[in-house]
Amino acid sequence: MQLSGSHISSGVRAARALRLQVRCLATPSSSKPSFSQNFAEGPSLDDFIADRVPERVVLGNAKTPRLPSYLKTSIPTGASFSKIKKDLRGLNLHTVCEEARCPNIGDCWGGKEGVSEAEGRRAATATIMLMGDTCTRGCRFCSVKTSRTPPPLDPHEPEHTAEAISRWGLGYIVLTSVDRDDLADGGAHHFAETIMKIKQKAPHILVEALTGDFAGNMEHVAVVAKSGLDVYAHNIETVEALTPFVRDRRATFRQSLRVLEHAKKQGVRVTKTSIMLGVGENEEQISDALRELRKVNVDVVTFGQYMRPTKRHMKVERYVEPAEFDRWRQVAEDMGFLYVASGPLVRSSYKAGEYFIENVLRGKGTENRTANLVADEVLEAKVDA
């Protein structure tokens, strides 16, 4: 059958009309209210001021606590910061400040503002991390890399570390390390050698050693304790009840107490530890931990807020208010601790504590020298008589 031109034209028009109809059915209505209409019908400025907004859009995870303003820090800068970072890279050294993403890195490395360059360097603090950047343990709060077989020790590290520290002109230095359960002595002799070389190159520098537990081997603890350091630090990290859930399974609360007690018995003048708050502890547990620390004659304790380094680590249970940190400082001081540093951004090697410890140590040295002079004068008087 042959169609005429008019029939074809009619068919095309009918098909176009059908497509148009289908498309119109699938197209949303264009009768939306205009911006002006929305603006006019929406909440007024008075509603916002009075907090009468009918609906709120919540972004992110509303179940986890938001980071308070007092925990936000500025981007690190300054001449002292830049010099320390440059020297670390040049000598292939690591710091726990960087590896653990410490929020105080700018504050500690930057030194003191408004003073000469030399005075600023003396006020700066860096925590050198010995024995590489890979740990054999996996604590749930720590962002340091982990492996069962870390790279071998750098035999030149003690010399390089001593050289860098003597070059900076600091008055106080903190040495720490990753745990090295793969080594026979846990790295104790490597740690001790570094301290001895620092004392040889710069005997005026006070050295704090923040060590692991050396798997509970007290002979290895003694090696570091007798190396010439000024402060022996080992962190219990949290209360006893939460230790299995926060620290690596090879670390225990009682073992940490034994480490601190044994260091003191080796003649260390100042022992020190640190506790994180905000991981689920309660007041009674904190008080119990402080009492146990005093039983083994720990001199210095620091309190700080746990900060989750990444989403792969344990969550923050709560953000502790500054007033509560102040209260724990008072409680610890009343218990007889020599010094307590307590605050949301305080960390185990926070420089505020080191200022005090430096003064205490130098003060003890002055007292000892004075006592010796008095004793000599008394002895001379007796001889002359």
C-alpha cells in the first residue's frame, strides 16, 4: 500500500506530539517557588539570633564529640622550628613529635618568642626518636608505624644524634624510642650509648630518656638508668583497668610500675610518667593509678587529652574540660608529686614540665655543691682545731 505525502506528514506530527507528551510527563514541574519567595517565607534574622530555626542540617558524624576550640593549634613556624627540622633531615633522624603527630610541635620546636636566637634555642625542645620509625608493638592510640621485623639499627645514630643536639644549643633534650622486641636487649645499649655520647659532646645538656618497658627485663632498664641521664621517663599511658584495651597486649600496668621503681633504685634522680585522659577512665581509677605511682616514688606525672590520630585508631570517649585538668593537677600535687603538668595539650615531653625539671635538677646540683662546700669547711675547721 502506498501512502501519500499528507498521510506521512500527519504520522510524523503525531509521533512528535507523542514524544513531547512523554517527555513532559518525565520532566519535573517548573512551578517551583522563586528565590525571592523562599527568602520571604524563610526564617528571619531575628529567628537566627533567637535560635528559632525550624530545621538544621548536621554535617559529619554527630555521635562523636566535636573538637573543642581549646584543642586547636596553629601551623608551626619560626627560625628555631625550621633549623631543627633541617638538621633532622640532614642527619636522617626521627622525632616522636612528627611520627606521633603531636599538636605541640610548633610550640616546642619554636622556642621562646621575643628573645635572642640563642635564648630561643635554649627554650626549644625536641624529642628524638631512636632506633628508627617502626615499632614492633601496636598500641591502639599510637600512629607510629608497626612491623614485626623493623629495619636494623643504624650504628651511626648515637653519634649523629649527639652531634645534632650539641649543634642546636638546647638546655634540655628528650630521647625516646620505638619498642624493639626483635632485639636481644630491646635496644637498651643503643639507647645508653646515645646518652653517653651526648654527655661527652655537651655535658651541660640535661637528658631525659623516655623508654619502653624492655619486655620487663630489669637488667636492660638498669643499662639505660646508669648511662648518665638526668630523668628516666616511662609512660603508663592509662589506668590499670583500661590498659589491655589501650596498649599493646605485651605492655601491662604492673610491668610499667616495676620499670619506674627499678630505675629509681639505680640512682636516677627524677622519674616521670604520663597519663592520657578521655579514653573511658573514671575518677576512682585515676586516683588509684596516682597512688600506685607514689608507692614506687615517681616524681613527675603529666596529664593530657587523648587525640585520635586517624580513624583507624581508638575513638575519643570524651574531651576533658580544662577545669578538670586543673583539678587533677591539684590532686596529684597534694599526693606529693614533685611536679605535675596537666592540660588538654600537655604531652609526656611537653616543655612546660621540662622548664621546671631543668630548674629542679640544676637546683639540686647547686644544693649538692653548697652542701659539699659546707662539709669541707666544717672538716677544715675540725682539722685546724
